[in-house]
Amino acid sequence: MLKSILNTFANCFRVPELKSRIIFTLLLLAVCRLVALIPVPGLDGARLAQFFQENASRTGGLLGMYSMFTGGALQNCAIGALGIMPYISATIILQLLGAVIPQLSKMMREEGGRVKIIQYGRYLTVLLCLGQGFVMALGWENPQKLFGENFTGQLVLLDNIWWYRIQTTLLLTTGTVLLMWLGEQITDRGIGNGVSLVITIGIISRMPQAVMAAWLMFFPPQGAESQFNLFHFIALVLLLLAVVAAIVAVTQAQRKIPVQYAQRAVGRKVLSGGTSFLPLRVNYAGVMPIIFAQAILMFPGKILDTLSRITADSLSGLSKVLAAAAGALQPGTWTYVTVEGLMILFFAYFWVATQFNEVQIADDLKKYGGYIPGVRPGVATSDFLHRAMSRITFAGGIFLVIIAIIPTLMFNLAGVPFQVGQFFGGTSMLITVGVLLDTTRQMESHLLMRHYDGFLKKGRLRGRF
């Protein structure tokens, strides 16, 4: 099996076009890593990186997760500290607006309109970067408020504070725009989805720190005692394999709705009928529900904590209630996990409701003479697809909830460091496995066109139909 996979990778470099695409992709991903390492002038990036390293077990909340998605750029005070997330946010905003604004929806279905939508996404990305960059510059000015009271010292080294703010905002915006451009170039001239690969390479870049943290779990420094043994190591390996296998299975899983096409005449031609199927993905929303839930839960705890401090002197009773609520909504608490799970389920259905148009699918089937056996065309087909999608979305949502809370459970119950736990589930694992599957499929398509075998027997990924 391993020999076959190695031979397949060797075959990738025997196809000239595929070889050039792979090398081009690797070179641009290397540039993305440089963007995450070059610090913003006037900031003490080494001081912040040292703080993250010393407090690795306590930076597993929002900032630790954000730093993971940026490939460590946040803790390095790098020009890529905003990462590619503003571009993804702009794309998601336009998609959601397209579900409620008819003009945008029509534009998305037209060839020339899709080009305009991409251009609008770029403009919106710049606006988001300017706002988020300025906020991040203010956060670096007051690191105690951003990273906690444990942080000592200052990050800003410049005396002219407004020059620092303008310079930092522009550099952070430029870094994200550069990452966006590199991602688009990878999609057009490389292999795989460029934006997804930019995120994935940032996640994978954190693996050496995770391996080191895992090593210290079982082999602590001299004089310290480890609470983990060989059985814990075996359990972690088995859990990792099980999570990866489950993500692959659910990502590939789909319900096939049979579709029968009747014989019909188009001009002088008579098109014969046939049988096909309509694939409904179990995890239709992908990783989006987790991202939405975690993005929204960023704010309530911070807002309640701020309000509790403001009302501490005048309304002590209300201040205690607000402080208790803020503590309950801190990442890692059972209240936070419960609310996060419910929000993931909600956004799984919300994403399907906005992106899956069963009415249009039913109309297209009727237009081209297709029908689902045993179901009348038109409204009955639309209702059938709605019920079927609702049921499988529930299963996909439950799966996302389980995957999302695995790192938190490992951190709270087993005491596993966050750097290690994040590779056993959550958003990072879903993105990494999904992107690698998609990239492997594209590589296989190039190989099969040149009559080479794919990564597995018969040139097909297991679980693919």
C-alpha cells in the first residue's frame, strides 16, 4: 500500500503539466509562510512569540485559535497577522446577501455576474482589512487588555503613535491582499483551492509545536513528573485515526436520490431517457457552522466582562451577575460548549436553507423531463428534497458538534495541551482533511488523463462514487 502511494507521488512528477503546477503551488505556499514570519516594523514580535510559548496551555481560547489559522502570524506580529480570514468573511457575506437580495442572486448565476461578485469580494476584503487592521493595531498598543494581565511590557517600539497606527493598518491590509492574490494564483495556475491551501499550510505549520508539546506530555523536563503513560499514548493515536477516518467518511458521504429522465424531443432530435441520481451531501455546510458559532461567541463573554467592571461601583449586584455570566461563557466551560453545540446545529440548518434551493432544483428537473420515482414533479419534489435534506443535515450537524468539542474535552477532562488537542478535532482538522482530499482528487484527475494509476486501486479514492 505504501509503495503504491509512493509510486503515485513519483508519477505526479512524470506528468509535465502536473509537475509544474505542484512546484508552482509549493513556491507560492512558501511565500505565504514568509508573510507569516516577517514582523511589522515598530513592534516587538519576539516578545509576543515568547509570551505565547510560555503560556501555551493558557492560550487555547480565541487568540490561540486565531493564531493557529494565521500560521503563527499573530503571535509574531507579522504583516500577515490578519490571515486570509477577511477574504473568507467577505465571500461569506456576499453569499448570504445573495440569498436575500434578488439582484445579487441573479448576478451569481450569470457568467459575467460571477466575475463582478469576485471583484466585489475583493473590495469588501480591503474594507474589512482596514477596519480589522486598525483594531489589531490598537490591541497591540494595549497587550494587557488583549492577552491578559500575565503579559508584561509593551509591544509598540515607535514614539509617534499615529504613524504606528496608520503604518500597521496599511501593512496588515497589504499582507491579507497579498495572501488573497497568492491564493487566486494557486487556484488558476497551481493545484487545489488556493485560499483553502493558504489556511491549511498555516495549520500544518503549527504541527512542530504540537509534536514538541506531545513529547513533553510523555517525557517532561528533568525533575517534573508526567501524568501520562504508554496507554494514554496508544489512546491518543487511536483517537486521531478514528477522528480522521470519521471526517473522511462524513465528508465523502452523500445520499443518492434516484432521478429518472423521460424520452423527449428537442427539435428534430429525440433524446432517450435514462437514470441518474441527485447527490445530497451529509455535511453540506462543511466547516462553516463551526466558524460562525465560534466567531459569534467571541463577543458575549468580553462584553459581559466589560459591563461587569463598569457597574462594579454603582450596581454591585448586577455586576456580580454579569461577571458570573461572563465566566460561564469563557471558552472551555460547559456552558460555552453547550451554547456552541446548539449554535453549530442552528447554523448547519441556516447554511443549508440559504445555499440549497430545492425549489430551483425541482423546477430544473421538471424543465428537463426528470422526476424522482414515486414523487410528483413540482411542489411535491421540492417538499421531498426539503425533508430529505433536513434529515441528513441533522446527522451532519451532530457530527460537527462532536468534532468541534473534542479539543475542548481533551483540554478540560484529560489535561491535554491545546496545541496537541487542536489536531484531534475542531475546525483545523476538518479544514485540513477536506482540503487534502480535494487536492488529491485534482492530482488524480491529471494522472488518470495520462493513464497513470491514482492514489488507490482503480484510480478512485475509497468512498467516492
